[in-house]
Amino acid sequence: MKTLSIIVPCYNEEETVPLFYPAVEKIMNTIEGLEPEYWFVNDGSADKTLLKLRELHEQDPDHVHYISFSRNFGKESALYAGLQAATGDYVVVMDADLQDPPEFLPQMFQLLETGEYDCIGTRRVDRTGEAKFKSFLSDMFYKVVNKISSTQIVPGARDYRMMTRQMIDAVLSLKEYNRFSKGIFSWVGFRTKYLDYHNVERVAGETDWTTWKLFKYAMDGIADFSEAPLNMAVWLGTTSSIVALIGLIVVIIRKIVHPTSSILGWASLVCIILLLGGIQLLCLGVVGKYIGRIYAQVKERPIYIVQEKK
Ligand code: UDP
Ligand code: MG
């Protein structure tokens, strides 16, 4: 008998949790030789999510556990808490809104049991029901990050994945404060197989991810897994220095050849000053972004704070 730890981050999911549990149980009951261990993580919900989790725990105290944070720490922190608490031989990460179809669980388990893979991931092959602009930004993100980072992120890959104990231990050995799971799962390596599926919409409730939040998340992901923005500062500086040097040489030669000629160009001068000032501020901002991440890391604040755990 093997154990599967099911990790479910929940933020304002009072409507979806009572639908999620029976849907997953129905599938789990069909898998022989696999016992579930649920770890719901209440990420500082403002609604009655915690009450629903307590109810589930009372129904089945041996299999259903929950961790409740003292405030909202974000999905990444919730995932980390769940992974730390999980004791199973295999671990699966699922959203509470049933956007990660539980029907994949038997197939994932079978594939891991063959010993050929360490991780079975899922990826969406379409994004029906999602705003066009959001999809466009996501596509751009995958293109950019895969170009500038040595850690490759599979386009459309979800956090929904089943992993072996060995891989989970590797993921947990990364102690970084800013956790970008998509990058971390890829960074640790191991043999991963992706199952494709069509986008499923939330069963109930609403997504908390606005386009702006996703954009910031993407920027953080790039800063966590690439030093390309820092190199960009070096290149911008080098290029503008070379251009300035050429300009200087041209001015000197002109002065020698036509000593009386004067060069006009107040407007162009202002533009050049503004451009260079802008580039300098941009580069400063990029460096600042990395310093901020170093600051967050050296403070060694906990990634989450638990208020209640059962
Ligand atoms: N979530 C969380 N903390 C947050 C935001 C979201 O734990 O601060 C959980 C949420 O309850 C859900 C999962 O993360 O189980 C994915 O969130 P959502 O469905 O809103 O995002 P999407 O599916 O649109 O990516
Ligand atoms: Mg969702």
C-alpha cells in the first residue's frame, strides 16, 4: 500500500472545497493500492474556508489534514507548507477549484509506478474562457523566460503534477524565500512527462489573479531564474559609451577640419540627455530588483506562519 499526499492551496474557496473533496475521493476510491493523505492549506482566507476544512477533517481525521495560515501568504507559500507537511510516497499538487481534473490521478499514478518517470505534469493545450490579453501575456512570458534563462519552463504547464518522494525532497532542499514553483520544479531536473488537456473553467468562486498580478508574478519569475536583465544593463551601458565615443571623435575631427563651424542642436542634446538618464534609471531599477530579493533572502523571515494545524 502506497500513500499519495494531495496538497491543495485554498484561498477563499468555501464554495469549491465541498465540491473538490468528493470529486477527488470518487477517483481515489477507484485506484487500488493507493491511500490518500489530504493536506489542505488555508492561505488566510477571508471567508468560511477554514470552517469547511474543519468539517472535512472531522469526517475523516485519519486522511484529511489542514494547515491554516495566520494571514494570506500567497499560493507559493501554501504549496511549500503542504510539501513540507506531506508524508506520502507520492505527492500531487492540485488547485481547489477543480481546474486540475482529478480524472488524471490514476494515469499519473500508473506512469510513476512504471519507474520510468519521477514527475507527471500537466499542460493546457488551449486557454478557452480566458481573456485574450492574458493569454497573450502568458505566451510572451514563456518565450522570454525560455530565451534568457537556462531553466526551461514548458508553455502552459500547470502546477498540477504528481511527483516521487525523491523529487519532493529535492524541491524542499531549495530554501529560497521567493518561490517560483514553475521554475523550481524545472530547476531540480528529474524525468518529467506531460499530459495534455483542454482548459477547464472553475467550478465555483472567482480567480484572484488579475492580469496585473500575473504580470508581476511573471517579472518575479524572470528575476528568480535569470540574470539576463543584469546583463542587459551592461550591454546598454557599453553601447551608449561606444556611441558617445564615436560622437566625440567626429566632433574633434570636425573642429580641426573646419575650425570656425559651430554645431547647432539644442533639441537633440536634450533628447540624448533624457535618453541616457532614462537608461541609467532603468538599470538602477533592475539592480534594485535583485538587491530587494537579496534583502528578502538575508532577513530569513519564515515563508509562512501557521495558526492552526490538524
Ligand atoms: N490560492 C492561494 N493563495 C492565493 C491565491 C490563490 O492559495 O493567494 C490558491 C487558490 O485557492 C486555488 C489556487 O491557488 O486553489 C489557484 O488559484 P486560482 O484558481 O485563483 O488561479 P488560476 O486557476 O486562475 O491560476
Ligand atoms: Mg483556478
